[in-house]
Amino acid sequence: MAQSFDMVVIGSGPGGYVCAIRGAQLGLKVACIEREHLGGICLNWGCIPTKALLRSAEVFHLMHRAKEFGLSVEKAGYDLDAVVQRSRGVAKQLAGGVGHLLKKNKVTVIMGEATLTAPGKISVKTDKGTEEVTAKNIVLATGARARDLPGLEADGKRVWSYKHALVPAHMPKKLLVIGSGAIGIEFASFFNTLGADTTVVEVMDRVLPVEDAEISALAKKQFVKQGMKIMEKATVKSLDRKADKVIATIESGGKTEAQEFDTVISAVGIVGNVENLGLEKLGAKIDRTHVVTDEYCRTGVEGLYAIGDVAGAPWLAHKASHEGVMVAELIAGGHPHPIKPNSIPGCTYCNPQVASVGLTEEKAKAAGYQVKVGRFPFIGNGKAIALGEPEGLVKTVFDAKTGELLGAHMVGAEVTELIQGYVVGRTLETTEAELMETVFPHPTLSEMMHEATLSAYGRAIHF
């Protein structure tokens, strides 16, 4: 006999497990189906292990700067296997924590591959056979995977996806990274810091193309200073794979040239995991590998929702989690607010870090706003100088008519932690007046957030 639930969540990533837990907290009988790893890609092969790797690279970078701080380090080196082992250990610890949380909240976990056979009905292939499950509400949280472009497919030997790069078979000596979004530039930053001769190829006109142009330019300046080669408006046309090298044909500025690398990382986007779920049979609409939903993550099929990466951009773990909470509350009879895409922060953990929320200056002007733009450089901040991190910028974009904070953009040390202050401001619908009246502690990097607001109105004190 089929098990019956109020809500079944397919996928246990940061969208799925959070949705399941919130549903259970609200009194729903909940099951979570996972085909591979509790915690999904984020905890096992994404956000968390990459940050562990990048932390090792950051410490290694600081070891080489020891003399600046009056310290001495002899023969600074690294053990790549140990760096990777630490990263995997962090991922394993947190994935285990997800299992504990699901159990604590009395969520039934079913390990297997799910297929929707009819409205409210799911067939799950498990190690023990096929299990039938019924549910009043089904939430798709199946996530996404790396996109493979024809001819650029990862093979795990000399051409890597993000998964291969997390458990590298060798340390690259000469590395090509295709794509300069968050995933590409983070791996470029990691391996470049450890000594790889790194080239980044980006098809758009700048690295980190979703960021504010001014921030992208400043980040690029630092990447180049660190020894990276950045090729913009460039395309990798083909990869000729040999046993110990890859010859990449790169088109740039109307010219085509062949360059030799020993390792290539392909980071050219993601595709949603929509296959073999039975979605077409139920009538769910799929657009370019993503399930089409409304602002409440409803698919248009009664009782069927989609959250997180499988439901489209922005492809961020925290967006998935909030969608999961919203859907659980909706199913439980609540009246949650829909997620506002322009108030979801984005963070990239390269060196220097990049973080943003809301509209870029360019997009704000294109949307018809008259804007006031504030800027404050790290060199004007006492804490930044004390940390030895004087390179960076905090930028604000305000509506000149209403004072609304339209966007905030940062590059520099710890900006992925700073951005949340502006995110809270946007959620509270703050204007420049409230930010100006807020007292920021001294000495902190956060003071730059105050100064960048003052700057937009010609009132900056320290610059």
C-alpha cells in the first residue's frame, strides 16, 4: 500500500530540505525524496566545499604576505590532497547535519529516484525496489547540473566540471577556465592563488558580467595584478584533447589562435534537472530546461510546485531556501509574501570578494530612474587599512526622486558579509535618510556602507 503524505518534496538541497522542515514545523505530514546526497549539490558539491577550498587559498595567500604584518613564514607550501580532504570533511559534516534535522523534525526520508506517474502520485525507485507514494502537494526541488557545450564536455581527465575541480586529480600548471561567472571565477581564483598559470575566457564584454560594470572592472584589475590572464569577448571554439594536455582554439577580436593548457575547467552555466520526472505528462511547462512557475512557485498543475534552480534564475541557494519556506507556508494555509528577485543578494568568493543586491547603475538608468550614485573606496577606511586590505569599493545607487535604495555593489575583503546590511535595508524599504541616521560601529568595514550612502548625497566625511 502506498504511503500517503500532505507534502512530498523531491530533492533535498537547500530548497528541498528547508521546505520539508518548514512544512513539518507547520504540522504537515512530510516526506523528502533524494536520489543521491542529502543536502544536494550545494552542501556536497557546490557552495560549501568550494568555500572550504577558497579558505585554504586565502590562508596560503596571507602566508606569502606575512612580512607585511611583521611575521615570518619559511617555505610556505601546501598539500593539495589535504586541502581537498578538509573540504570534503566540511561537506560531509554539514550533509550529516541535514539528515539529523530532517529526522528531528519527523520528515520521512526516502532515498531513491522519483517519477510523477499521475497527479498526486509518485513512483520511487529505491535499492529495495519500487515504492509508491501519494501526496496532496508535491514540491520539485531537483536542482540543476553543469551545462555541457558541444566539444567542450568535461571528461574528468584534462577537462573538468566543477565536480572534478573540487576533487582534482592533479594540480594544474597551466589552466584555462571557460566562463567568468561565480563558479568559473572562484575556481580560477583558487587555482591561481595556489600557483597555476590561469587564463579566463569570457564570451561577454567583461568578467563577472551580471555585476555592476564598475565593480567588474575593479575586480578584473585585481585578478590581473594577481597574474591571471583575462580574455573578454572571446570564445573557445574547440578543445583538442591529448593524454597530457589540451589545445584550445580561442577566437578573440576577430582572430583565432591555438593555446596549450594542461587543464581546462568548463563553467558555462547550468541546466535544470527536469528529465525523467514525468512533468510533460502532467502538463507542467518547461522553458529551456527550467520549470515555468508563477511568483508563488506554482506550476499551473494542481498541487505541483517547483523551487530553486530547477525553477530558474537567480540560481542561488538562499533563493531556493526562501522559496521552500514560502511554498510550505502556502501549502499549510498561510499567506506568505512572494520572493522579490531584486532583493536577493549575490555573492562571489573570489579574491577580492564581490557582492551585490538590486539594480546596477546601468540597469537603474535603463529602467528610467534618475539616480544618485555613491562610492567609497576601501583606502579611506581605517579597518581596511589595518587589515592590509586597502583595495576595494562600496557603491550605492539611489532613486533621486524618492531616496529608495535601488542597488548596492561591492568588491573587496569580506563584502559577502557586508552586503546583508543593504539587503535588510531594501527589505525594510529604507531610504537614504534612515541609512544616514544609522550609527555604524568604528572601526569596522561596515562604516564604508554609511560613507557610500553619504557620498551619493555629497556628504561623505572621509573621502
